[in-house]
Amino acid sequence: MTGEQAVALATAYFDSGEFKRVLARRVAIRSESQQKGSREALARYLDEEIAPAMRAMGFTLRGLDNPQADAPPFLLATRIEDPALPTVLCYGHGDVVFGDDENWREGLSPWQLTEEGDRWYGRGSADNKGQHSVNIAALEQIFIARGNRLNFNCKFLFEMGEEISSPGLAQLCREQRALLSADIFLASDGPRADAHQPTLFLGSRGAVNVRLSIDARERDYHSGNWGGLLSNPGVQLANALASLVSPHGQLLVSALKPPAIGADVRAILSEIDLYESEDGPHIDVQWGEPGLTPVERLYGWNTFEVLSLIAGNPAQPMNAIPGSATAVCQLRFVVGTDWENIAHHLRTHLDAQGFQQVDVGVLRGSPATRLNPKDPLVSWALNVMRNASGKKPVLLPNLGGSLPNDVFAHILDLPTLWVPHSYPACGQHAVDEHMLKSIAREGLQIMTRLFWELGEQGDALIEQHRRFRQQTGGAA
């Protein structure tokens, strides 16, 4: 059998309706990791949906307790056909955000896969049940096409806590490096650049959240009796924030800006167009760092966002000067940013601007990652994707959002390739989440061809990657 025939087999499987039936079962499981009392549903997703599918392909299953107490479990499925063959590590998460049942459009439920035109509505259809279901189905088609063989080794790690910031994932990967060792990482999450263009991204921007607060006094005081005599923390914090970000969204803290966008990355980004969809917001083209294109701002630069800002009681305002004010902010950043010293940089900047009363607290953060775009694995994946889809794929040096890619790129030291099967207006983390049927079908064709070619060329590909890494002196 050829790669084209394997893709035809996968296409026939999809068109039979079987993929939709499988996805409908998985969407129906209320695996909300953010919901208290969800442990049974999280375990049921692994036991009833993932385990049987992987076991049918001869994978050995191993449940992995979360190193963090009371955090959701992991499942590792492993198939070693020959230790001499290359090994791919895949990843998916079966947990979802809150269903938010009552706010979905009439006729839709987060726990029932509903088809309307090209859309499959349901919680997790895009993030991430639909995406890892595509990849499992691609492995199944390869297994059938090659007569119960993949022709490469495969490890598939499933987690059930990604939507609560992947507790325990980094520690698990540090403690189980040998168990999770591989030659290449290939997974799917996040959106394509747009619905019509197959996309490959090589990492993700990092994110770090901080809390800025002013505690001026223990209680609020009447604004008529004390106005003009007491400092207002709301006013002070608003001005402090204005010193961090300009009225047009430009980051003003020089120490938190990234290095200049390199020529190689700028060339890659110059080939990307941002398309606005009917469901997405209108892009504010004048927002952000001046002198950069919107694409460069999204994928090649840093942004500082105010996520929440509270002073007093917004739900029931009183005629009182608030005693405190607080804001939770987030820095999204690319590789090369000194994000780990964000508290020091903010403290220095705020002090210089006269805002010594603002307290700075770091809440959580994750690093930025980016595989070298010149790595031979990148050109290989792009060529396979082009052949499978008949379209020129988009290459993103990194996703605009964040993923736990640092555990795979840094802790496990793997070259990371992400092929998303969603699009920006999918409703991810919102009501009416949906997967496009056309993307799922094309994604299955692409992943089947990628896995097929990995079985054909794996040894040579991994050797090329290792030579490139030695020559450049870089990490995976």
C-alpha cells in the first residue's frame, strides 16, 4: 500500500460517519477539570474512550498518578515495535473548560455533538477531544493499512488537567524522562492561522500572570466627607497601568520587550495573512507595537494585557473611596524575553514612575518555546502537509497563545511539531464551541500522511535532525 492509498482509506473512514460517532461519544462525557467533583468523569474518559482505542492497536497502557496531590491523572499508551525504530511522542488532553450549559444558543448543548452545515458543535469538539481524536484515527488507519503495524514506535500521553494549567505535567516529565523518551514530538492543539490553510507551528508564546495591587487602608471612606483628602487606589492603579502600556497598547517597559524580530522569522511571518471571519472580532490595526505588522505583533512580539481590574464594588457601587484596588495582568512573550525577572522589572519601572505603593506579585508563568524553523523536520512536515492537502501550509514560528510545550521541548528535549485541527473562531473556551467538519477531514488526511511518511523515512529524518542540531549547537 502507498501513502496515497492510506490517505484514501482514512478519507473513506471519515466519510462513513464513524469518526463523527466516536467524537459524539467523547463529547458526551462531562470531563470539566475546572468543576469540583469531576474526577469520575475525567477517569471515565480515559477508561471508556481512550484505553479501548489504544489497546485495539496493541498499545500497552499505563496509568500515571499525578505527582501533585488531588490533581487529575495521566495515561500513557506505548507501542514499541522495534527499539531500533524511531519513536514519536504524541499528546492530547481530554479535559474541557466549564460547559456553561445555560448560555449556549437554543438548540445546542455542550454535551451533544450537533451538526449544522460544516460545524460540529460541542464542548471539546475543538479543544481538545476533536483534535486528538483525529490523530488517534490517523494512527488507526496506518495500523490497518500496514497489516497491524505502524513501522515506528509510538507513545501517546493523555492528560486530564490542561484546562487548569496542567498541574503535575512538568514534574511528571522530569521524573519519567526515560519512560517518555522519544525522537520527535507530534501533536495537535490550538488553531490554524485561518480555517482554510493547514498550519504547522513550532512552539508557543509564553505567558506569565502578575497581580498589581494597592492597599491604602483597611476600609472604604465616604467620598463626600473624605474626597480630596484621601488617596484613591483606583485612580493610582489606573495611572500605574497607564505607565506600563500606552493608550494604543504599546508595551512601555523596555526590559520586558523581546529582542528584535530576526530576519528568518520576519521572512516567515511576511508570508502569513490574517483573515477576519464573520464570527471573530474586528482587528484593531493600530493597536500594539508601532512599526510592526499585525502578524508580527501576534506571533513575533510581546503584549501586556489587563485581564481584570477591581476597585470598590463594581456590582453595587457605593459613594466611597475604595481602600484598595487590584489588577491581574498578563505578559504574553516570545523566546528571548527575560520573563523570569518580571517582578524585578515591574518593580524598577513602577518605582521610577513614582508608584512605590503598588505591590507586585507573580501568580504563575510558563516559558516560550520555538523549534528552529531551519530544522530538517520542519521542511519535511511542510512538504508532507502540502502533498496531503494540495495546499501550501502556513508555518508559524510559534503559536500566539500558550501551550505546555516547554515540558516537551525543554524537559524532554524533543523537537516539537504541532499540526492544529481548529481555527481562530471555533468558540474555544466560550459558548457554542465547534469543530469544522472540513478541517477535521483534511486534518485526518494530513496526519495519516505524516504518520505514513514517518514510517517510511523515520530513520533518515531523525538522523538529519541530529546532524542539524550538532551543527547549530542548539537544543532540540
